[in-house]
Amino acid sequence: LIYSWDYGIELIDLFGKPMAYVMSELPRRIEEALKVDDRIKSVTNFEFDRKGKALHTTFTVVTTVGNIDSELEVEI
């Protein structure tokens, strides 16, 4: 294993929560999970798109070797 089981993002407790809460909490959790890696400087440009019970987010990961556009979709 490259990373321990502690590496990742906690999403389970967001299920059933109001969408506004999830949208405010998700950027912090994504950045917290990614910044464990010292090559990641920051996570920026969060954008959200609601699709029924799903929340699709796109964001930019700023790394020591350049920027990476990424996305995540969670069902709430």
C-alpha cells in the first residue's frame, strides 16, 4: 500500500444533509484530503452543479508540477 487507510475523504456523514451544507463543507474536505500529499499546494476554483440528488463539483488542484482539473460527484 502506498497510503494508509487514513488517506482519503470522509463523505458518508454528508448523505441526507441539506445541499447548501454539503456545498459549503465539500471544498474543505477535498482540500484536507489532498493536501496530505506535500506536492499539492492548494485546491481552487470550486464549481457545483446539482443533478437531482447528486452534486457534481469541479475544481483545480494546484501542484508543484502544474495545475490539474479534477471533478467529483456525490449522491446526497
